[in-house]
Amino acid sequence: MGIANLTKMLKASAILTLWLPFFAAADSCRPELHGDIEISADSVIIEKNNNRFRIEPNGNLYVDVHRVKLNDAQKASLTAYSKTVRNDLPFIGRSLSEELHNSWMALDGVIAAELGDSSALRGELGDFHQHLQRQVMASLYSPDRSPYLKHKALEMAVQEIEASVPQLIATVSSRGLMDIATLSAGESNKMQFISRKMATLQNRISDEVRVQQNRTQGLRQDVCTRLSQWQEQEAEISSLIPALSGWKTVTVTKY
């Protein structure tokens, strides 16, 4: 088992178990985010064409401080949309944070079992996990912890993570090899021990990746279904309310 193969497996596991699987790509759909949404005092706030729109739970619509006159159908569409977003956005933020934590704990358990509790590799991945959690907080919550989808911040977070992964993986592989070399002390055939240990680590990480993929499959599909409903409701609102014509925060491509 060579260093290149171990590095490839660790790279795949880090991306699959630690990043945002249902934002990056789900099994049957891919969501693309276009706009920001904020929830404040039970109102849904969106930005469009340099205007600030506020949707109240009862379907009232304000452009900045001015209330827009609406008919019953228009108010009903906004009421339904407001309820959907106020239910879904906290769920997405909470679920994403929980899944990042659960996946990190699972991978950390494998590393601890194979390389020991004091493995420096655990600290490296722990730091990466904390970084991802901070990115989640910045992308999906306002400073006062209110749900807030900041699509540009989320895109920048993805780009930052993608750029940092090669550097992280280089550290991960070298740290892992150092731990295995330490464990080989006292072995009569150190090279054989290191090779077997690397193979075992690779297999266990590969198995854990599959476990995490299967475990989160339902959640990924759930998020895609929720965002598809956003898309449908936004299309209806866009057709009913001229002030919001062409407005969309998400496009969901289904496969």
C-alpha cells in the first residue's frame, strides 16, 4: 500500500464525511443557491433589485417600509412560503451542523482506534471540523443566531474548503505515517507492519465512508425535497406578484 493510495483514500473520506454532501450534490438532485433569506421576528426577509422585501407570517408584504396591496391569492402564496421557509431554514442549519459533527466523530473514532488516542492526525481533522462548523455558522446564521441563508458566504466557504483540501491532505497523510511509524517501534519487520497498518486504516476509513453515505442518504434527499418546494413556491409567487417577478433563491436540478 503506497502513500499515494492512502492519500487518495484520506482525501475521499475527508470530502465525503466532513463536507456538505446535500449542498454539494445529493443522490438525485443538485441545488444551486441564488439569493439570501433572513428570518427575523417570524418575518421572512429577502433582497431583490436593491430592495428589501419583508413577508409576514400572515402574508403581508412590505417593500422597505411600504406595505404592498395584495389580493387573497397573493397573500395565500406568501403565507405558505413564509411557513415553509421558517420551518426549513432552521432545520437545514441544525441538520448540517449535526451531520458535520457526527461524521467527524465517526472518522475520529477510526483514527483513534487505529493510530491511538494521542494521534496528531486527530487534532488536524478536529481543527478542520471546527473550521467547517464556523463556516456553517457564518453561512446559515446571523450574529444573533437567527436563521439566515447567506448564499454568497456559503459559495465562498465551499471555494475556500476546496482550495484548502490539498494542503490539509498533505498534512493528514504525513501525520498518519508518523503515527504508524511510532507504532512500529519494537516490530521485527517494521516495513511489513507499516504496510499492513496502512491497509487496515484504508479499509476501515473506506468502510466508514460507506456507513456515513448510507446514514445521510435520507437527509440529503429530504433537503432536496424541501428546496424543490421552495423553488415551486417562489415560481408561483413570481407569477402572481409583479414586484417579485423573476425572483428565486434556489434552482434544483433533478437527475
